[in-house]
Amino acid sequence: MGTCATCGNQYDDTFTVTKGGQSFDFDSFECAIHKLAPSCAQCGCRVIGHGVQHGDTVYCCAHCAQAAGEAGLVDHN
């Protein structure tokens, strides 16, 4: 039985995600998203799609990037 790295739930069907050399066990994709997905620098939502990025700063969409003052970023199609 594994233990979820986000919520601590003990579950008999956890799955493991490895990122940056670290491995984490999760009981749901929701918990994996909360632990591993970056947050938009403008609105704070979790970026689970492509998003847009300027340097190390991640945004959920070009609209948020523009609202933060970034120019020239476009959404991925």
C-alpha cells in the first residue's frame, strides 16, 4: 500500500511520477497536479497544459502574460 505525497492517503493503487530525479507516489492525478504543476505567475492557477513562458516565469496563457507586462508571447495551438 502506497502513501500519496500530497494528501497522505494510503491507497493500494498509487502511481509514481519522477521529475527532476525525484520520485513521488500519488493516489490521483489531482494530487500530482497540486504537487508538481507550476502556478501561473499572474492568476495563480495550476498550469496543466502548455502555458507560455518568459525566462523562468510561467503563465497559464498569453492573456495572463500580457496582463503581467510581457509582450510578444502567444498561446500554443
